[in-house]
Amino acid sequence: MNRRDFLATTGAGVLGASLLSPPWDRLLAQTQMPHAVWVENGEPAQLLAAALKEMGGISHFISRGDVVVVKPNMGWDRAPQYAANTNPELVAAVVTACLGAGAKTVKVFDRTCNNPLRCYTNSQIEEKAKIAGADVSQVRESRFVNKAINGELIKEWPIYKDYLEADKVINLPIAKHHSLSGVTLGMKNLMGVMGGNRGDIHNNFAQKLVDIDRTILPTLTIIDAYRILTANGPVGGNLAHVKQTRTLIMSPCLVTADYVALELFGLGADDAGFVGEAIKRGLNTYDVKKLNLRRVRLA
Amino acid sequence: MTANIRKVVQLLALGFFVVLFLLARYPYTERTEADIFLRFSPLIPLFDFIQHFRFSTLFWPALVILALTPFLGRFFCGWLCPLGTAIDAAGKVVKSPSNRFSGKWEKLRWLKFGILLGCILLALFSVNVWGYLDPLSIFNRALTVVFYPLGTLFVDQALLAAGRIPFLEDPAMFVYDTFKSLVMPETQAHHQGLLWIALFIGGILGLERLSRRFWCRNLCPAGAWLGFLSQFRMFERIVGEACPICNKCQTECKMDAIPGGDVKHTSKVECIDCFNCGKVCPPKVKAITYRWRWSPYHTPVDMTRRQVLQTSAGSLAALGLLQIGLPSKDSQTRQIRPPGALPEEQFADRCIRCLECVRICKSNGGCLQPDQIRSSLLELWLPVAAMREGYCEYNCNLCGIVCPTEAILPMTLQEKQHLPIGLAHFDKDLCIPFAQNSDCIVCEEHCPTPDKAIKFEIKEVLLPNGVKRKVKYPYVIRDLCIGCGICETKCPLPGQAGIFVTTENQKRAGATAPEPAANPYGG
């Protein structure tokens, strides 16, 4: 091959390759993907769409044929406006997005604090997620399996089988006040897949929560802050304590998402002991001091 | 023919009863009226009248039955009563003997009138014993505590086991999901006092070993009341001249209502219109027909004056015995009744112990359980909140809505959320922050009132090892606590809870709380 041929072939190759349109945008997004996204001033579905766009699209997280678990907070027998459970519109939008990315099934469940039938119904999550195409089912005690934790305080704990077997997990908490831990966000939301006597976790809470969360990290954490509960949490019940913040926070790192969300309440990592503990033990993927946080304000 | 129609109606009535039972759960709309079959009980209007001198339209189904009975006789027993149908089924299983062998029990017939009379006499003194013996109440109680939990346990386990067989997995799980959505959306029910309720229904069904419809012939006060009303019933069994007196109808009669030596007669007090006599009459003869007669003959009630006196004396003694027990303050303090329950004495008088509230509570917070005998016999099987096992769901008011006799008054959700049924207290020897100087406050987390009734203060403590630590110490605010008991249910201690609810501060429906006694020392 002489030089001329080489140049011609290479030129044709480059031209051909660019005509076949490789995923430039995705490759680009991957290199510039922010550590976390903060989107505000929109309706739940708009917030989600904007955040996913910043993160490089849902297909960055969900592949064709995946079994996906979407874990909202629907622990309480409260209507959506009380901000005790994840916004049902947002849950539906996440389910739709996952199915759109080719997910085989999207499972939605939560081990509730109040009566499960009432929570599933009155949070309106069961209805809206089912319409969106999710497989919404009640938690069955027989489906918890003991998982080795080998943490500082917890050696093993029962975890829901469907959660462990899922290909991808989207952790979908609501941002709320909580007396014991200051706030409840993504890390605490994972308690909904834990079996056994969860009350036990409340003593030496931060340490135990980090112990367990360390072994069951989600693919993506989306914090619903469309409405946040500022007092009397995590049950709420008083509309005066609900603040409409119309915000959504997203990060592939559980701890980062929680860390960023503390700003909603004007708190720092030391005010919410479990976030501080998680950072101390290196559970965070990104250095919270040097976060690449993308802020978007919708028009 | 008529006997076959009767069997179909019996099964339909039983099915209706069971369907209503299944419908008594969350989600529930008031139009469902799941308690309507319970209000068919013919005893309810009688005792409602004794209590209030009124005929309440609330009990219209029973009033319809009572209005028809003087003409038709005890058709309710033979055609509609679900307990009667269950007894018939049990008779098939344990092979009930014919009247040739069971005739000797005829002498016990008066007993049901004795029981009815005793119930009436006690009711005059506001003591409700009849509720324990009401057939619909008995059946609902057995369904709630015994049959339904037993059935769901077996079906649940069997389907899950079938689901583990590879080639059966899909069909088994399909059936399982259907079963879970239609029959058993809630978790497996467990009830206290199971033993006695199981023995009670087991005894009634087991008595079929002695004779057919033993309970209905000899013991049932509702049967006695309906029998009393049908002494002159106009719908009669007519035996034609062709009768060869083969005695087949006599030996096969479910109620032994055909006298041994006189097959042409029927005891109108006992006959339950089952039409078996017509069915067993030999095909060539067919001498038995049924007709209306405008001048009916009379069958007297089977009770001698001596028996009336014995029963009255016995009832009086029972009444006395019920009064002289020691009312224990200790046990009364844990007797938390459902929200909207009438003041205790009226409540015990009005409640028929059908446990419909216990049933519907299971699909909600699940605190209600049949009560035990603590200090008085009459506490047995009243609903009581066992709050270590379940709590009163803040957004639920269904127990009052399904109560057939309004012993628990129906309330709006808002009324219910402001009516305290008790008050929570900390047991500081057990509660984790106090006993272990370590954070917990799971109770505070679950407290459902819009302004939490459990609050906490943060105090610094010096631990034995010299370390200082800030701990959250919870306390109860009396004016905010409604006694729902979710704190007691969710307390993470393995055994006895560090917080418990007592009847203190409870407010009963239809009554204002008693004024606290004045302090004799002027403080």
C-alpha cells in the first residue's frame, strides 16, 4: 500500500464511520457525565426527563431485557399531597422510562410501615405504576433471604429476593424530615427491602444503615423533592409541614444523591449522621468536596 | 323436589354469608353493608326491644323473618341459617343417626326454651348472654377465628408448594395471585382465644354424632324463639289416607318433629320446613302434601311449669354470680375497646360477639382480637385491642361501620381521629433510650397524629465508661395521644414493649368522659 492509497482508504473509512453515526453524543456524555444533577421548577415527569438528559439518557443505566426494580417510598397510609410517600407521577414516569429503554419487567414494591394494602392504594403509586406498565406486588414474608453483611455491627440481614435478583435497581425516595436521622433520603429508603425487625436498626442507626446499604447499592438514585416534608416526619399528616420545592436530584451514587439533597433542608453531612458515616467509610463513589454537580432550572 | 330447592337455597345463603364475610375488609365502601346477613338474626329485634322498647329499622331483615314465621314456621332454620347448613354438612361427615336411635334425646327439647328464657331474664337486667348463642354470631365468630384462617393457611401453603414444582409454577402462581387478590389480600390471620372458639363450634358440629341438628333441636335460642312464634303456623303438612304408616318420614325427620306414634301430626314448634318427609315418602304412596290451612292446629311449646321455675331460679343465680366477681382494675386498664364503642356496660350489653370488627380490622391495623375472661365472664369475646400485635390504623374507621348492632357507633374518619381510645405510657425500665442510653425513637417515628403525640428531648449523658453522649429521650403528650398503639406495635424490643397503651384518657362514643374525682386534700 502506498501513501496515496492509505490516505484514501483512511479518508473513506472516517467518512463512512461518521455516516454510520456512532454515538458521539453518548461518548461525549460519558466523559462529561456529572456526578449528580439537581433539576428544579418543573412537574415530576419534566424534572425526570431533564435530569436523565443531563445524565446521558436512561439507556445509559438500563439495557434491553433488564429486570428492573424501582423502589419508591410508599411506607405510609397517606395521600400524595402529604409528602410522606414518593410522588406517584414520578414513579410512573420512571417506570415508563425504564420500559422505554427496553426493560423486560419493572417491579415496584415496598415493605410498608402502615398496613400494606392501604399504603399501596392511598399513595396512588400502585394505580399509577400499574397503568405505566409496572409489576406492582405486595411484599411476601417468604421472599426475604438472609444476606451476608459482615459489617461493623450487622453480620447478616434478610433482604428481599426480587431486589437481589434484579439486573438494575432504581432507588426512588422522597426527601423528608425524620427525627432520628434528621432527614430520610435514598440511603434510608433502602430499608424498604430489608426484612426482619427493622426497629433494631434504629439503635446505632448510622452505623447499621451503612453496614447494610454497603451491600445493596442501587444502580441509580432519584430523590423526589417535588414536595418535601419539613417537620413531623416521616409520617407527616399536616399540610403546613409540606413545602413544594418542585425539585429532583439524581445520581448514580447513593451517598452523593443524599449529600446533595441535604441542601433542601439547609443541612450538612454532619447533621444527618448516616451521610457523614457513609462518607467516613468511603461508601461514596465521588469525592463530595469536588463534586461535578449540574444544576438545571427549567423555564 | 322441594327438598332439592331447599338444598340449593341453603348453599346460596351460606355462599352469600361467606361472600359478605370476605367483603368485610379494606378497601370497603359503606354501600357494601357486609353486616347485613348478621342483621337477619331473629334474636336481635327481640333483645333490642327488651333493651330499648323499640323496633329498630336497622334490623329490618330480621323483622321480615319474624313477620313470616307465624305463617311459614321455622323456615329460617331449615333454609337460611348458615350454622344450620354447616350442621347439616357436619351430620353427613360424622354420620348422624336416624331418629330410631336418637329419639332418646327428645327429652332435652325443652332446654332451648330454657336457654331462651334465661337469656331474656338476664337481658332484663342488661346482661347479654344471648349474643354468645346467636347462631349467626356463632357462625361469623367461627369463620373469623377458625375456618377462614385455617382455610387460607392451607390454600396459601399448598399453592406455594405447588409453585415450587417446575412445570406447575405458572398455573399455581396464577391461581395464587387470584386467591391473593380475591380471597386473602391481607396476611395470614392469627387470633387469641382460638381454643375456646374452636371447641365451641367443634362441639356444636360434633353433637351431630348424637342426633341430626342436635343444636337446633335442643339448644338454639333463635330456634326456640322462632318455634315459639310458629305454634299456630298455617303452612301445614297433610298426610293423606293412602299412608301405610311406614314411619319413614318419622325416622328421617331432621328435627324429630313427627311424633313416634302419630305420623299424621307435626310439631309446628320443631318443624324447619326441610321437606325431607315428602322426599322419603315411598314413590308409590306419596301421601304427604303441604298446604295452607286457615284454621291451623296448635302445637304447644315444650316446657313445663317446673322447668320454667328451674330456669328462672338458675338465671337469677347466674345473675348474682356475675355480680359478685372481683372487678380487677389491673385487667380493666388493658381492655381497650374499638374507637366508637359505647360505654363499657352498654357495650357489653349490645355487642353480640360476632367479631365482624375483628375480621375487618385484620385487613387494617389488626389490633382487634376476641377478648379473654379477665375478671368477668361477660368480657369473653368482646373485641379488645391487643396493641403489641397490631394497632388502630389512623385512617381507618371500619369497625364501627360493619358493627351489626351499633355497639360500636359508626363515625366519620375525622371524628374517629379525634377520639382517644387510650393513652400511651413509657416503661422506662424497658425503653431503649432510658434503659440503655441509646437512640431509638421508633415510636415517635410512627406516631400518626398531625402534631406528634410523642416528642423527645435531647440530653447529654455520661456513660459508665466515661464517654459523653447525646441521647433522644421520648415522652408522651397526653392531650395529643389518641391511644392508637402503633408505638406499642412497632417497639423494636423483642418481647414486652417499652411503651404501652392503657384505657386511661379513653373517651367512649355517646358518653362524655367522667370528670376526674375531686382531690380530697384540696390540691
